[in-house]
Amino acid sequence: MRLALPLMLTIALLVPSIAPAQDTTSAQVKRGEYLVTVGGCHDCHTPWIIGSGGPEPDMKRALSGHPQDITITAPATVSPPWGGAMTPSSTGWSGPWGVSFSANLTPDPETGVLRDFTEQQFIQTMRTGRHQGQGRQILPPMPWPNYGQMTDDDLKAVFAYLRQIPPVKNKVPDPIPPKR
């Protein structure tokens, strides 16, 4: 019986040291969810559909990017030169830069754009406007200069949230260059 008391004290001392780490992770994910929501990420990365009240995000495909079944083969003809066009799903845009498609931000191991990103590469992407912080440019209308002003902690929270949302298999096409 005398051994039980020190063992119980040891367990009681260990449990509180574990609990804050779990609470921190949960708090970080909740913060990331909040930032994704108020940052308008669903506006472009979640395909829109017509619901009973009009256009609304299709949350069954939350943050999965431009639907692979909507094919675009060339930039739209727009006027004036800096005009633009958007797909009805709100996931594809055409302008002087060509055609850009919103990325699949879900953690799908085959089609999610962040599947190969580290947390640091995600932060660098938001700071530099380049994939993985060094690849091709992120095209309009992605407001990466705005998100790049977020703190490291906020960007880490967004990354943590995106890593744990349900994966959606959806292969987003590559950008289409402008007509010359």
C-alpha cells in the first residue's frame, strides 16, 4: 500500500504536463479554423453551388479547389485589357495572367497541394508568393501579400488546421498561360 501513494503522485504529476500540449494543439487548430473562415479561404478554395438561398460553398468539397470535372482550355476573352472572368464555381479565374485555379488545400495524399509542404514551406509560400517558398508564382486572385502579413503563429495555426481537415481527392489543373 505504501508504494501505491508514490505511484499515484507520479501519475498525477505526469498527467498535467501532457494535458497542456494537447490543449495547445487543439487551440492552434481552432485558431487556424477561425483564420481560414475570416480570411475568406472558402470563397475561392471551396467550389460554390446553387443552394436553396442562392450561391453557397459546397462544404462536402470544402477547400478542395477547382473541381477536376470543370474543364477550361484557354483564357477568356475579356475587355478592357485588365478585365477578368470567373467560373460559376468561383474556383477558376481568367485575366491578363492567363487562367488560374484555386488549389486543393485538403490533406489528400495524391491531390492536395500541401501534401509535400513542411510548415516552414507553407509560411515561405505565404511570404514570397511562390509554391513551397521557391517554386512557380502564385497567381491572382490569391491575396498572398495580405496573408503574408500574418504572424508565424497564425500561419502555423492555418497550416495545422489544413492538415487535419477531411481529405478530398480532386486533381486541380495547372495554370494556363495567357494568349499572346
